[in-house]
Amino acid sequence: GGGGGGALTITAASGAATVGALTALGDVRVSAAGNVYVYETVSHTGAVTLAAGGQLRMFDAVTCSLALTATSNASSPSNGVRVEANAVLTSTADAVTIEATEAGVYAHASTAVHAHGGDVRIDARGSIDAPDVIAASGAVHAASAAGGVASAPPRPTP
């Protein structure tokens, strides 16, 4: 493990995990066999890794310095990863990756992803309804094995 001081790991070996108002200096890792529900989560100097065996739903700002990775292994045809209304996912110095290995990705209205130090990648087996704003210092990649990607065109970082 990296991150060093102030790392935070939350694991639910069976069932769901709900986290919110989490602030850590180092890495934040949340994983659950079931669904993961995420409210405001901040890592000041590290990465945020969110991994759900079921659905992953993000309701609020998720902000970190290093890589932000959000993965759902929920089975199709559900939405594996859901970025709920007004949620903003930000990496201030790295990349953001959203992956639904067996299902789709759905982003509600007024959602955004910012990768100030790298790429934004959204990968899904099902369809992708991408966030309204995607800003990356690197490339923007969205690929659905089902062939459906709906997105507003990426806008440059202001």
C-alpha cells in the first residue's frame, strides 16, 4: 500500500457500504461485496478507489489528488455506476476512471468529471450515459461494449 499517513480503508466483506463526510490525508479505499453508496469524500494527498460488487452510486463531490477510480461489478442490465445529480468527481493531479465491468454507467443531470492531471476513461459493458461536463488534461475515452455512448461533447477545463 502507498499513501502513507492518514490512509483510510473501508471494506464490507458481505453486504453494502455507505460512506460520507469522509476526509483523509492519504488514500481512501472503499470496497463492498454488495452496493456502495458514496457521499462527500476527500483525499487531500492520495487516491480514492471505490469498488462495488453491486451498484456504485455517488451522490456528492468526490475529490482527490491522485487517481480516482470507481468500479462496479454489478451484473447487467442494471446501472453499474450511477453518478447522481450534481455529483462532481475530481482528481486534481491525476486521472479519473469509471468502469462497469458487467453493466452500464449512468450520469444524472448536472454532473461533472475533472481530471486535472490525466485522462478520463469511462468503460462499460452496457450503455454509457456520460456526465454533462468532462474535462481532462489528457485524453477523454468512453467505450461501451454495447455500443451506446450518450454524452455532451467534452468541454475544456476553464
